[in-house]
Amino acid sequence: MNELERHTLLKQILWDYDIPVDSIEDVLKGEKSMAGHYTREMIFQKMIESFSWFTIVNFFTPGEIRQLLTHKVINNLRAPSLRKNYEFVRKRLQEIIPAAG
């Protein structure tokens, strides 16, 4: 995925806020703590509610997904089917990727 495609997708999830895409990218990279009122965790949650798994893995490494895919994020997902699917993903990632530290 190229930079233009990434930016287009990020604009789609935060279309209703005037937040520069570069600020969103900085938060995703961990270089800033917030873009507007969004944290990395909040942006991740919006992404997993909006995009396919194949798109998500273009933005984050499996280790980053393992770190971001917490019970809190999963419980905040609007669709019960997404909560079920991502709980499975969370458990699977914990099995195959060792915890940091």
C-alpha cells in the first residue's frame, strides 16, 4: 500500500474531523500521543470497525496488533460479530507472538 492509499483510508475513518493525515500517521507511528482527540488505540478501534483484516495488516505489524487489540478495544466494538472475531484474533496472536519485555 502506498502513501496516497494510506492517507485516503485514514481520511475515510476521520472524515468528520479536520485532523491532518500527517498527524494521524504520527500517532500510528508512536511519534505523537494524539491527533485531535484521538489516541492510537482509538484510531486502531475505528480502523478495525471500518476496514478488512487485510487492510489492517498493511498499517500495523502483528506485534503492534497484539499490543493494540486489548479487551477494552474489543469490548468497545459496536458489532457483536466483530467482537467475537477480534477476540479470536487476540487469543491467537497471544499464542503465536511472545509478549514484549
